[in-house]
Amino acid sequence: MTAVLELTDVTIMRSGKNLLDQVSWRVLPGDHWVIVGPNGAGKTTLLQVASANMHPTSGTAEILGERLGAVDVFELRPRIGHTSASIAELVPPGESVRNLILSAAYAVLGRWNEEYDEQDHQRAMAMLAELGIAALADRTFGTLSEGEKKRVLIARALMTDPEVVLLDEPAAGLDVGAREDLIASLEALASDNRGPSLVMVSHHLEEIAPGFTHALLLSGGRVVSAGPIVDTLTSQNLSEAFGQRLEVTHDAGRFTARRAPVRRRAN
């Protein structure tokens, strides 16, 4: 079985500092991974490698069976869906949601002179419907709430029928209601056997949707633990990654982490 992502001893060095330090990681078709770690752990850098936007300083990275450094990344990138805050900032606020989804077919932000057929329009509306936001099709991007924008960008990432979708902190900045709407959408995607593999970066275990199968814990650019999600997101592993005593609970497919209570000595 060809791996979706296969990194072997990947190191990324910038200004004399290792942003990633000998990271090895394998994602198989049907896997849905969450990457967790403190600020500066290397999570977004790892996603930059996975999206073919950054090459390793050393080590090897294979994406969808193609090795970085030996493949035309402009042919590879359309096979990868990607959402992040930096992409949202580039969207023209007056762009309609429908056109934003459509323009993913040409990998552009902002519709110009491209031509789209009826199948493209149907695909765009199907993606909006799958995320439960078909009613937003004729709204402009700048009028949407943060939660609506996040779900629209996921729909855009799905437009080209990618083999893997990379989500960089999709729930950041959302209120509780919008976060739960997003988690419901991600759960639906994760439960679709015909859908792409998902890789999501998150700071918070509460943002992980049921259906995610694996977890990768990073700290200081190194892998603390990786594997099946319930075996990886443990109190011991999370405490090591974040450098403090944390307790992890797991119920009905949802995770919670909190600081371990201080035990006071009796007088």
C-alpha cells in the first residue's frame, strides 16, 4: 500500500535552528491524523512539508508516492487540499462563496477569466452541501462569520477531489458554537470511506472530531509519540510534550486535557 505521506528522518533547519529534527512519520490511505504540540513545536512547519511547500534540509519526504526534490511540485500540489489562516487572508472580501469554491479548480484566489462547465458548478455546490453551508453560495466571503469562513475554505480544499486534506488549526478563533459546527463537519468527512485522508494541526484536544484515527505529538521539533489516537493522546505523553502535568480524558470519541490538580498536604 502506497503511503499518503512518508517522512524519513526529516530535518528542517533555519537560521541555525532545527524547526524539525529527524522526524519520521507515515500516513496511510484512510488514516485521519491530528498533530498536537505546544507553540514552536514544529506543527505548521511539518504541514508545510506535507503540502509540498517546503523541502527538507536533510532526510526524505514522499507525498502521494512522489519524492520531494524529484517531482514537479506544481503537478503534485493540486492533489493536496490545504486550509490555513494565511490562505483566508488572501481571499478578496468581495469574492462570492460560489466563485471561491469554483476557482480552486484553477488553484487561484479570485475569479478572473477562467471558464467552468456545468460539472464544475455542480461539484462546487456539492462540496458546500456536504459541509452544510449551501445557503452561503451567493454570499461574499467578507460578510461571513469566522466559523462560516473556515467551513467554506474546507469546501474549497475538497473541490479538486484531493487525496489528502491538510487543516492548519481550523478551529482557531471560533466560539464554542462555531467550533462544534466545524467538528460536526470534520466528523462527517472522517466517516466517509470514499473521502481523502485528513491531517489536522491543533493546540487543543477539545477540537479533535470523532473519526480521527491517529495522533502525532511534537515538542521542540521532535516526535514525542505517534500512533493510534487513544494510545498516543495519554496523560503521560501529553505531559511530556507540554512540559507540565496534564490529565487527558476520553469519552464518546472526544478528548479533553487539563492541568493535573495540585494535591495539598494535610496540616
